[in-house]
Amino acid sequence: MNTRNKATKPESIKHLLQMVTDNELCLPSFQRQFVWTPNQIAKLMESIVRHYPIGTLMLLRRKGNPHLGAEPFLDGHYGSFDPRFYVIDGQQRLKTFLFALQPPTKPESQYVYLQHRYRFYFKVDTKLKNILKSEEVDKLTFIKPVRNDEPLEHDMDQLRDTRLLPLYAIFKGEETEWLRVFPPRLRRIYRQNIRDVRRQIFSYSVPVETLEYRLTERQHSNVFALINDEGTGLTEFELAAGR
């Protein structure tokens, strides 16, 4: 493969999510579906807050490759559809950003596992300095996946007792309203913890490699098989990279 036909650049999670929601991405017709568990999603988010590497995303420019099909990246997509890129490697990570960081008010941003909805939360009493010095990378420590089929208002009702704030509220900068359930002293502490975590997410860059050449369907299948021959378990990679 000629290196002139590919380019790698860092992209923010915010920009990648915008590409997802703007329907700039699609999947080849034979691409597998989303298969990650709630714990895998939460561990990826913990890796991002700790600024551990999560691997390179690989895109293929759709122009010149019409024979690969074009399945919508978003399950709830309707209307016109003219994506710019195929996702060759990175569907699980990109959809993790969607499920963890977007308000679950649309079908495509609702994560369903074993027929139940899950949402993802940050423990607001956790300080960033303790996160960064912790060596507990084999288990979840500050991001919590919760089976939750309740309306979104339920999250605010439970916040006082659980200290769990939805990640989408942090990503959107909506924590001020949520923190009113706490007395002023705790409110100041938790607000700082939340802002520190949001800064970590916003400042995180993911390397994205964009392939510019034309592939036959068989060539694409071979590439896909090579980069996915270890299964979907990014969790082990994240932990090894962190160590």
C-alpha cells in the first residue's frame, strides 16, 4: 500500500462524534454489529479520562469504493444518506462515544444490552488526581454502567444518594443544574471534579488513519480480517497500554 494514499491525524472525541451524528460515516455491508458489553464501554471511557491510548481508527474514503455497500452507522437513521467514509476499524469505539456521551433521547444513542437499556455515569466525589495516580486498571473505579430503563428524570432524583452523574451531562456542560441537589460546599468540590474530567475528555486525541485508495471487496475483506483477527477485546489492549 502506497503511503501517499493514506493519512493519519489526531481528532478530538467531539469532532468524531460530530462526524457520527452528521452521518458522515457508514459501514460496509458485511461489517459486524456492535458487540461490546457495558463494562467494555465503561473501561474505554476510563482509559480516555486517564489518557491511555485506545488504538488508531481506520476510515476508507467512500468515493471510488461504491461496491462495498453503505449501511448506516446509526441504527436509527432515517432520510437522505450520503456518507463520506467507511469505518474499517473503530465501530465499537465510535459507538462507545455515542452511547456514553450523547443524551439517550434518540434511538441511535440508546445503548441496549440483553434487552435492557444502560446508561453511563461518573462518580462525582472522585478527584482527578486520585484517578491519575491509581493503579486499579483491571476493574472499573470511577465510571459506572447502570441498567436503567427509567426516564431521564430518574437520574437526577437518584443523584443525591448515588453521587452518580450521567456522562452525557458532563460532556454537554450541564452539571450546574444537576448539582443543586447538594449543599454549596459539596457543590463546589463536585463541580471541580466534573470540570477536570470534562477537560480530560475534551483534550483527548484519537489517531485516525484515512485510506484514499480503491479496494475491491475481497481486498477490503482481507484488510478487515487482518485488523480484527484478535476479536473485539480492546479491554486487554487498554490495560496493557496503561501498564
